[in-house]
Amino acid sequence: MGTAPRICVLIPVFNHALTIQRVVCGARAQFPVIVVNDGSTDETPAVLAQEADITVVTLTANRGKAAALKAGFARARELGFTHAITLDADGQHPTEAIPTFAAACHRQPDALIVGVRDLKKAGAPFARRATNALSNFWFRVETGVRLADTQCGYRCYPLEAAGRLQVRSERYAYELEVLVRAAWAGMMLVPLPVLADYAAPTSRLSHFHPLRDFGAISWLHSRLSTQAFCVPAPLRRLAARGVLRDMPRSHRVQTVLGHLFSENAQTPGRLASSVGVGLFCGLAPIWGFQTLAAALLAQKLRLNKAIAVTARNISFPLAAPFILAAGLILGHYLHTGQFIRFSADEVDRKIPLLLFEWATGSIVLAALVAALGALVSFLLARATGRGQVDPHHD
């Protein structure tokens, strides 16, 4: 960023008439303040009307924290600000820390500065500490980034970069998804230790709805962790930045498929190994779990999951009877040295007795076909120049 950051303080508020004046006064002494009144039904509008030199954005009905933040970000950009320091209206976040956020912003203007609280030391309720710890765990699973507090609303957002993030969640889940998408987009997340005041009764007045909001956050983690597992990092980066959304449809499809089938397949050896893993799982006697096994094994071995899952489809429904028969014939031959003989009146009686032989034959068959398929894939890749994709290509 070429010019010095223009910073404002953004405070979303819903029914915090007892604390909003103190928070506004503390923030206004340092930077311009934007307050988003998210449909408050108490005395909050009257309190805000008494405050001079602040910008108030009013939402006629309560729409949740996500809507309040988005409305505040939009007004901040209209007013020419480049960064917004967000803090809660309940007095939990000390306004004395605002200059620390501003200093961090000047040092790293492209980063998202994230407040990190010591919840145990601050005396936060056990339920709050437990949900935050769980959220931190899933955040690390989804991004590979360690962050000790993923639920603190005390942050400094670079407005242009944050505005490009493709975030769909509403209410409290919004702030969590912003962090994940920012990490996927390649934004630097800078933790900043902050104090939190849970001593005052008003600091515990949360509008978090246990059933609705915890359900939304749980569903969000399910979506994001699935995406983190299935979608290559470069593709997640393009999606998080909104680049995919702006592409023509045909180019978008080509880009998605290109990344799906090039991740961890940069050499003929890795490409061939991915094929081999998929063929092995497709023929192994693990019916019902073949796709999951192929994906998990490819992930563990750092191979291409899309190629492995595609190769696993060697056991498509029409081929299943032949694969079962081949495994049984091979297994019986390995154990007895003789080819099995089928007859209509014996097949129902013999197949249950030969289950072990079938399992053995299926594993051997899977290994042989996997080795052959990997070898053929390797030779074809070498001959055609496949598997020579730049892993850093966006």
C-alpha cells in the first residue's frame, strides 16, 4: 500500500445503551468513529444522538453482526478510510488498545490484525473458553495457521482486501469465516495480545444465540473443513479473492479442473502414484469406503486426490461382478493351486465359505492392477510431457 493508512474505528451496537457512550468517547479521542446501530430497541439511539462528531449508520431492524460490519465497512470506504478497527460495544474491549492496533496497521498495512485475549486470565465463562478453543482447533485444521483466539471482535481490517473476500456467513459466523478466507487468500494474519474485561456485568451481555449461532458456526466449520480437504490451496486462494467469480464460465471450469488435477502431480512419478492409489482402493475389498479411502490415502501420501478418486472408479457398477469373480478366482488359486469351478447348485453354498480367499485375491488383484496402471501412467506421462505443471501457478 503506497499511502499511509487512513484509519477509523467501527463499533456495531445492538441494545448496549449502558456502555456505548463510554466506548464511543474512548474511541473518538483517537480516531474518527463510525457506529452501526443494528436495530436497537433500548435507549441506544437516544444515547448516540447526544454524541457529536461521530458517523451513525442505522439499520431499521436487527440483522446481526455480519450485516452491521458490512454496513460499517461500506460507509468507511465511502468516507475514504482504508482501514477499520472494530471493537464491541459492550465495554469488553479497552479503547486504550486502539493506538496499538493503529501502530500495527502502519507497520503492516496489508495484514489483518487480530486481537488475541487470554480468556482464562480475563475470567471469561467456561462455555466461552470452550467454544473458542474448539473454534481455534478447526481454524488450524482448515488453514494450517495457529491462532490463539479466533472469536475476538477487536481487529483491524484492510478494507479493500477484506471487501474482496468471498464470505457468505451471517451473524457471528461471519467474523470466523473472514479469518479462514483471509488465510486462504494469502493475507497475513497478525495476532495482537489485548486485554478483555469480563468483570463488569454489562460485558457479559451477549446476543449470541446458543442454538442458532452455534449451529451456524458448526455448519460453517463443516463446509470449510470439507473445502480445505477437497480443494487445492491455489484454487482456494483464487476463490477466496473473488478471482474465480469474475472469470468467464468456460475459463472458470478450465481453471478449476486444471488445479484439481495438477495438485501434487507435478512429476510423472507423482501422477502415476496417484493413479496407482486410486486403482488399488477401487479394487480392494472395502466396498462402500473406496472413494473415502482413495482420498484419505492420497492426502496422507501427498498425492493428487482428484486423480486417485477418478481412478478408483474402475469398480463402476457394471464391472463389480467381474471384479468380485476375479478376486475369488485368484484367491482360490493362490490358496489351493487350482481354479475354482462354479456350478449353479453350489455357488450359493461355496461363496460364503470362500470369503477369506476372495479377500486375499482381491488385495492381490488390486496390487497388481495398481502397479500395472501406475507403470502405464508413468510411461504415458513421460512420453507426453504430462505431470510437468508449475505447482505455484495461479
